[in-house]
Amino acid sequence: MCLAIPGKILTTEEQNGCRTGSVRFGGITRQTYLDFVPEAQIGDYVMVHVGFAISKVDADEAARTYKELESLGLIEGELGPSGGPADETGS
């Protein structure tokens, strides 16, 4: 099953004509395409589906959704286990 997971935009940049950014999901950070949410900026929360941010959400909604997905055991299946090479430390 593929889900949209909420994450926080940490950085943005242009790569090969596409807007991308680092998005943090709990302790995991992934590169994400941001072209579908041109209004999203660093610090905003977005819903990410298969590497593409598809909508912007507020911080409270992002936290509620993330907790619910985590309690159902669905985060690890979508992002992989935390502690891997994409794990972000110190924030």
C-alpha cells in the first residue's frame, strides 16, 4: 500500500529544471520533488506520496497524521526503518 506521509521541508533547490528539497519524516530525511506545491517553503509541512509533495498541510494536521500512521505501523513500511543511512540526527 502506498500512502502520503507528512513531512517538514528542510531545504529547497533547483535540480535539472525541477524543484526539490530535503523533507524530514520523524527522524528520516528524503529528497522530494516539490513542483506540485510551488507555494511550499522551508519550514512548511507537505504530504508526500512516492517522492512527490502533493499538498501542503499545517503543522498540527501533519503531527496528527504522522502519529496515526505510526501507531498503525505504516511509517516503517513506507519509509523504511529509522536508523538507516537517511536517518537525520540532531534535530
